Amino acid sequence: MVPELSPEEERLLIRDISVAAEADSKEGDTFFLITHRWWQNWLDYVNQEVPVASANGFHENAASSSNRRPQAIDNTDLINDATSEEVSNVEMELHDTLVEGRDYILLPQPVWEKLHGWYGGGPLLPRKAINNGLSQTDLAIEVYPLRLQLILIQQGERAIVRISKKDTVGDLHRKACDVFELALDQVCIWDYFGQQKHSLMDNMDKTLDDANIQMDQDILVEIISDSMDGSLQENGYAERDSSSMLIDASGTTENTSNYYTSPSSELDNNNTATTATANNNSMYATNHIATRGVGAGPVGLTGLLNLGNTCFMNSAIQCLVHTPEFARYFREDYHREINWQNPLGMVGELALAFGELLRKLWAPGRTPVSPRPFKTKLSRFAPQFSGYSQHDSQELLAFLLDGLHEDLNRVKHRPYIKTRDADGRPDEEVADEYWANHIARNNSIIVDVCQGQFKSTLVCPVCEKVSVTFDPFMYLSLPLQSASSRSMTVLVFSGISPPSPVTVSVPKQGRCRDLIQALSNSCSVKSGERILLAEVRGHSVYQFLEDPVLLLSTIKDDDHLVAYKVPKLEKSATTYVQFIHRREEPELANNSSSTTWKPFGVPLVYQISRYSTKIFDLYQIVNVMLSPMKLNQSLNYTSTSNYETSCGMKLQLLEKGNSCLDLLEEEGDETVAVPANLISAIVFVNWSMMDLKRYDITSMENIPEVVKYAPPLKRTRGEPLSLYACLDAFLREEPLVPEDMWYCPRCKEQRQASKKLDLWRLPDVLVIHLKRFSFSRSTKHKLETYVDFPVHNLDLTNYVANKRSPHCKIYELYALSNHYGSMASGHYTAHIKLLDENRWYTFDDTHVTPINEDEVKSAAAYVLFYRRVQGEDTSISNGTHSFHNSSHHR
């Protein structure tokens, strides 16, 4: 008798066997299902803590008393006894809705044999590893082989069988003959759908997967008569007559319209096999596209199975698949363009998976297609889309377009190209040069079809340096004018660089603390520092904005705000000192030649001790705060010890009653007495002509208004938002966000430059993303704004800066991705215009339904697909058009 192993010994042995088995997995290997409940009990048993000796000598165990050795394996909860008797060729039929990781675990055969040898039980549920067809190592376990209903009309019999999708038509033909006890040469089998013959299955070497046979499909088994044989040879199929009808409309037959996902569960334990069923009642509805066959209508009306919250993926795929240029390209021989060595690509696997899925969706027939092989590849290269959570269709679309481009990039070795400055050259010349450089490194069907070019203009807010670049784009992300946030511009004194305007976004109904926090984040305030916010009028502080609950709505758009970095000090023993700049200017009255001191610029503010600050300290503070603006500095100062001892200016303290003391001596060690009832002390900084030449004061001459840039056009309540208004907002000049500062080559510093975008070069297919989703630290929000977008004649003529471009700037809508409901529990669909018949359809996972054009527009519109109006007919029809390479220079 084999001695019983300890839990730890069992765990280590199973671990080693599992590692060895998975490393050597190959097509045809057998895996066994085991109920998750038993597997979890076993894991709890082998992972329990090691017993330790207590003080009294007895052994205690910190693990739960329930972690005892499991009983015999019991897989009966996976078995559907009600249906097992109906299936002719398997002993046990599984429940239809089992999910890997929740209901069962897949074990390699050596692991199963070891566990079964230790514990016994059953029943045995073996399944085979199959090849998905994309690469030799892409294996999946076929947990649910195809379940097909064989129908023998002449004898009124039927039978349900299980067969692998990798078995051949010949295997199915033999199985049908075995079930009905018929000779092979007596029988032909038909792909049978919607009570109608679709195609004769006579290619015996073709796999059922390649034949597009789906789960729960009907297969017509027909006994060949002499008269029928001639008809088959002549026409390829027998004419439909009354005998080929399964039943009448009374509906007495078993409903077999539930579609499963590709019933394989990947070897990766992180992936979960799920099942999805189509709507049983709508399969034969008059408004649902459910018939198959060449004569049933145009191709391209095939739905996609939902693998579990994958409607976001299905919607994006249908829009791309129905882009005519892509449909042509992937239905022809695109393999020659795959870039197998591109380190930025996916070794061609994403392109192959997408191409295979596209071909299935454009194949004759309307049986919904499972996108599982494609999703498997997608999850491998983009783990953010793994699992079965809801995702953003636009994020998937962005990844997919970029991934397909890299897989299909015709440039095998990207040259290094140094960008030249414009140097006053014409925009047309510079733009063409930028585009040629881009094409020299990026040349694919995706670039041909989807990429355009921006003209991007940056202007330094300090020295007004202008920088113009021409950058490629794949799609436009247009903002929806939301009333939930507000941009505010504040002049910031950081102490290490000249004062510069910083623009931040804050809640429109927010408080002063929100603005201070946003400024602190953008200015990288350190511990021991804080932001002091002040409103400045007439070159002095009008009020300090220190109340954290002050409503931001009380701050007007034309107010002037300044933020100062100050030390965190105990407020009761400190006060603010306000340094107001003055310079001598001629006295204009009475034609006098005398001069007077007049204030100018933005005041400096600092926090000082109310009782121990000396005159010398005031000079030091001014020196430190003005040092970033000092001319001819070769050092980056980080502490006061590095500054010159003299700032050059003369200071005067304003006493109570608005009278000035005599000029303060710079070396004076007298203490500055600030009365307790004063919010701040005021010190005049008197600049001489020599002082003004030593400093660059342009950065503190003027304070920007709170709203520096033109606000969006206001709309009356109920008025729809125009797509053109969204374009206006997108192309409007705006400051860069603080996290994306621009390095000014003239100032040689990071600047919050203003940025203006213009469209320069338009693609053949223009993808427009409406930014409906916004995120903050604690909330996610969706804008339900209705955007009025044109279905016909989207005219971008006025938005293209290149007025010499000869290409058409008129676009027609042909597809869009819709998002309904909330972010957490929303649902995606697609509206597609089938160009062959000039008709719109809704693609809702497996359901494909015709709609009227006036139903296309709604508040759910999320990603719009427009196609340039062409002079020639470029529509797609059954793959008869050949692919043409679009011009790179549009």
C-alpha cells in the first residue's frame, strides 16, 4: 500500500507535474475538467499551515478545522443529466453555462491521473487541446465541442451529436451515417439554417471550423435518390421543396438557436471561458437578419457573439470591418505586407487574427461569429483588455489601429531622421517635409487610410517665441462643452524662475481650496511650503484669498490672481509683507519737469515674523524673490547664501496713516514693528534707472485675466451641440496643461505655452471621437450631450489651414459606435451603412437589424467614422474590387 503523503508533499508534487505538463503541451493532449468546489477544498487542504508544538506538548494548527483531507472527487455538479441522454456520442453532457475558474478547473492528464489515483471518484470528463489555427503553439482546450442536430427528413428522425470543430466534414459525414445506420455513399449532408438548405458539404477534407459551422447548428442529412443525384451534379444543391422543411411555423421543434462562444478555454489560467446566448425568440423574427445563403441578401451582415461584456469590442470591430478600404485589403493577400520583425509590433499575430475575423464576417452566411481567437490575441498583447470587464471602445480602437499599423508597416528598417527647423520657410514646404519623414518610418494601410496631419503652433508666454510643427494624427478627440469644470489662469511666483501664468482646471462649483490644491499640484509645492493666493488690483494686493470654502464663482473672469510660494509658519506670530514696486516718472501736470514715484508691476508678497524681522531681512527677501529675473546670471541659485548681499533698490516702510518712513538702511538691524491689527505690512521698493537695467521685469509687468482665452460659445437650454462647435473648441488656442510644459529654446526654460491646432492634411477615413467620459480621483462621469453631427456633407473646408490642398474636404458618415447607459453598466452597439445597398443597419452583438437613416443620430453617438467623398465609386461588393494603394500626400 502506498503511504499517504502529507499536504505539503501533495502540493509540491502536483506543482512539479503541472509545470512539466504545461511546458510540453501540444495539440491532441487530453485535459480533464474537475469541479472548482473540490479543487478549492484540495487547495485549502494542501496550503494549510504546518502544525506546531504548543507549550503542553500537543500539536496545534492555526488553519481552520475545515481544512481536512477532501473526500473523493465528485464532478456530478458539472453534469446536465437532462440533456446527456439526448446526445448520441458522448457519455456526459455538461451544463451549458459553466465558466472556467468559477465552476471548473482544467487539469493536464498527468495531474488528473495523480489526483484521481489518490482520491478516486469522478466521473471522468476528458477534453482535447486543439490548435486555433493562428500559430503552432496557440492551443486551446475544447471544453464544449460543437453540438449539432442531425436531421434526417425522409425518415423523420433527428439526433444531437458532439464533434470537434477541428474535425473534418468527412468525420461529420461518417458520424451521421453511424448514427442513422446508413451507408456512406447513400448520404449527403447540408449546412442547414433557418429551415433552409445553405450549401452542400462535399469537401470532405475541410474542417468544420473552416466551413463556418457554429454551435447548435442544424445539419441536414439527406438520402440520395437517383433523380436527386443529377440535380446535385448540375446545380450543386437540390431545389428546396416541401419535404426539406423541418416543421411548420407552429414551433414544435426543439429550439436550437442558442449560440455559444468558441467553447475553448485557454491554457492561461487567467483567462475565463464564458458562454453567451443569442435571443432565442428573435431568431426567426421578420426584422432580424437570421437567414443564411447567397440568395438571402448581401454579405457583411454577420453579428459577433458577446463573450461576456465584449460589446465594446464588437462595436469597434464592426466599424473597422465595414470600412471599405480595410475590407478590400484584408480579403486579399495581405500576408506579404506583414512585418514579422518589427519590435513595436505583435509579430504579425494581431493582423492575422483581425484579418481572419474580418474574412469570417464577410463570408456568405449570417451565423454569428465568435471573436474569441481575436480576443485571445488582443489580451496577450494588451492585458488591459483581458478578462470580461467592460472597457472603452475608443481605447480599444486606438490600440487596434496602432497595433495593425505596426504589424503591417512596410518599412522594415526605420531610418533616423533629424527634424529641421522651419527657419521661415513656407508652411507647405515644411509640412511636406514632415510628412515625408513620417512616411519614411511609418508606411502601412492604416497610414494610407486613417492618418492625417495637424499644424501645431506654440507661442511662449514670456518671449513670444513661435514654434510650428506638423504632426500626424489617427483620429480627432473632440471635447463636449461641459459646464462641470472651469479653467483659471493665475500668475505664479515660484521663487526659482520668473513669474509665469499657470492655467489649471477646477470644478466650476468648486471652492478656493480646489484652486489652491490644483496650483500646488502643478507647481510641485514641497513640504514646508504652501500657496498664498491674492487678488491684485492697481499694482497692490486687493485681498488675500485664504478662506478655503470661498466659492470660485465669486471670482470673475476678468479678475487678476497671483499665487506666491511661502513657508508654512504659525499664523498667529506672523504677518505678510507686501513689496510694491515704484519707479520715477515725469510729473505730467502743469508742464512740470519734476518726477514722482509711481507703482508698477506685480507686488511681491512674503510671510515674516511679526516681532523679530529686521530691516536687513527685508532686503534679503527682495533680493531672493527678484533673483530669477536678474540679467546675466550664470548660476542656478538654490539658497540665499548664493545671492549677492545687495539688491540695489531702496526700501521704504509705509506706516499706519499712509505716511512713509525714511529710506530703510540696507544694513540696518532694527526690528520692523508691524501692528497686530494690520493684515500685511507694506514696503515700497524704489527702483532706480540702473536697477531697471539689471533686471528683466517683463514677466511681472502684466497679470493675465482669470479666463485668458475665449470661452466656448454659450448655447440656450435644449439647443443641440453642433459637431462643428466641438471642432471649434478642439482647434481653439489654449494653454498647455502644467504637466505638459514646453521647453522654450529662446528662454531655455519650461513654459506653459499657448497651443493652437489646425487641420492641415485630411485622411480618406476620418475617425472622430466624442469625449463623453471624464474622470476625477473619486468619480467617473459620462456626458449625455446630444451632438448634432451631419450624416451627409460634413464640410471641413474652413477648418483646413492648407488652402492650396486640391483634395475634397467633404465627408459622408458610414459607421458609428454608440454607448448607452452609465459607464459601469453601459452597452455598445454600432450603426453601419452597407454601401452596396445604401442602407443602415444596427449591429448589436449577434443581432443585425435594418434601421432608417433618421434613427442613426442619438445622444449615444460615441465614435464617428466618416469617409471622404470620392469622384469614383469605391464601394465594396463581394470582394470584386482590387486593393489600390492610396497616395501618401493628400
